[in-house]
Amino acid sequence: MIEFLYAEINVIGIVLLLLFLNNMNRGRSRRLPVDQRIFNACLWMNVLIFVFDTGMWLADGNPQAAVRTLNLLVTMLYYVSNPLICLLWLTYTDFKIFESKQGLLGRVPFYAIPCGINAVLSVVSVFTGWLFTVDAKGTYARGPYFWVMAAAALVYLLLSFGLAVRDVVRNGWAENRTVNIHLVIFPVGILAASVVQILFFGVSLIWVCALVAFASIYINIQNGQIATDPLTGLYNRRRLDEHFQRRLKLLKPDRILFAIMIDLDDFKAINDELGHATGDDALVKTGELLRRVCKGSDDFIARMGGDEFVVLGERPLAEGVQELMDRIAAEAARCSDECGLGYRLKPSMGHSIYTKNDTANTFFATADAAMYRNKHERKQSR
């Protein structure tokens, strides 16, 4: 009877997670930001764990050969998945704290080592029984090295917790309170549930707790705490302001922080002459070309509103900022010539470089003023 109860709980969890995923991604044809893609992956992995856990409960104790084989398979996948979802949470924590895709990509190979070891042992355990066994009667039991899987998952949770606490100590709690709550509380809750599940064999608690935590984060996403522009999939002004403050705290002495303001020339004419759907397409194409040009960097791209965009990033030298603007202009010209748009993308651009005397307002206002000077010069030269 307990098997069917846990199976029912898991099915409810699967339905809720699929509803979260559907609502988060409904109507989004554009690429999601990195943090939201990692969060999506966490939700999908939680769905899979519920599926594997359900299979284990329903197949347990059935001696039929086919069912026993199924039990071995889902148990192996369950053991692989437990540290994997914790690894995904660590990457989510890493990105939310450092906001660096390139830095994260450099650390992921090291992060993945415990997960890789556990995956190999999980597959081998089908034959050796090291991590788990399913006996001739189809009954599941933990193996003598079960602790390896548990340790791998706990290492990721402890590391996530450590990163979050260190960030709070360095940068304070209040400025990023909503994110900090989840980064600190999530691993603590899962760690507590893990201890209970390890000590009391037969209790299935961890991923129900994970579901509750993910639901809380999901609600904050829906409330705009992780804010993106629905048309282009880029970040919006609210998220830009949050990122700017964090970027300042992480800025290294040998790097310069810059902002490039971008405005499309003749955008009103595109809307008036070709229709607002074409105008929306121009905005989407601009977002796509900015992603292409900035690919491989940690440049932060946002839509400020209307036809205004901003790129915020770091370079070792100021010359690199002009090189980036030149690449944006070249890509806009190429796209206008080769993509059959029916209109031309003509970005005016201006930039600013952060100094210690700047505030957020003066920093972005300087870039904005430079962009309008560029727009005026382009009009005068026609």
C-alpha cells in the first residue's frame, strides 16, 4: 500500500512540475537567459527523478524477469540522477552569484567529477551491487557503497551553500535578498531531507522537498524577480540595474566596465510603413544579432524599452569597446543585405566607461548621450 501512496505523491509532483515548465515557457519562441535555462533543467531533472522513483516503488518486490530488469534500469537511472540535479543546482548558484557564463563553463568540468564517478559506479552496480542491488525476488536494497552516491549529492549541496554564504558575507543580504533566500535555504532543506532519508530507509522525502523549493523560486520568477523582455527574450531594464550593481562588486582592477547604448534609426518608419509586426521582427532580429556578436563573452544584453538596447560588459582595454561596436554595425549591415528582411537595421551607438565618480544614472546617461550624438551625426551625413 505504501508503494502506491509514494507513487501517487510522485505523480502529483510530476504534474505540478510540468505545469511550472509549461507556464514559464509558454509563448516563448526566443532563447531564454542562462539562469532560466539552468532552472528549467533542474525542473526537468526533478520530473525524471520522480519518474524513476515511481518505477522503483512499483517494481519493487516483483520477481518477474522483465520487471526485475526494469527495476534495475530505473534504479540505475535514479542513482545517476540524484547527484546530477545537485550539480545543476550548483551551476545555477554559481551563475546567480558570479553572473559569468565563461567562468561557469571553465568550472563545470571540475564540478562534474563527483557526478561522473557516481554515474560510472551506478552503471557498474547493475552487475556488481556496489551502490544498490535488486535480488532474485525483485527487492531493492542499498549496496555497501551506497554512501558514494549520497556523498556526491551532498558535496554539491554543501558547495552551493558555501558559495551562497560567502556571497552574503561579501556583498550583504539586503541588496539581493530574494535570490539569497533561495540560494541559502534550498541546499539546507535538501540536506536536512537527505539526512532523514539516509537514516530511515524507505522514507522518500528529498525530491518532494525539492519540489516545494522549486515552486517557491517559480513563484518569484512569475512575479518578475528574474526579469526578461517577452518579445526578444533579452533581459529588461530592471534586471540590468540589478546586474550592474553586482558587476561593480565583481569588477577586477585590470578590467574596464563599459556600456553601449543602441538605438535603431528609422524604427518609427518601419512601424508606420510596414506595420507593427514588422517592427517587432526588427526588434527580435536586433536581439539575435547582439547575441551572435557577443557570443563567447560575458557581455550582458538588455532591451531598455522601445527600440533601445544596451550591452554591458568588461574588456581589458578601451579599444575593445570600439571593436565590439564595429562588429555590431558590420553584423547589422550583413543581416540587412543577406537576410531578406524588407528593411535595414541601422543601429546608432554610443558608449561610456565606468569611473569611480559615476553612479548608475550618470554611467548609462553618458552612453545614452553618446548614442544620440552618433544618431545626429548619421542624420547629418545623409
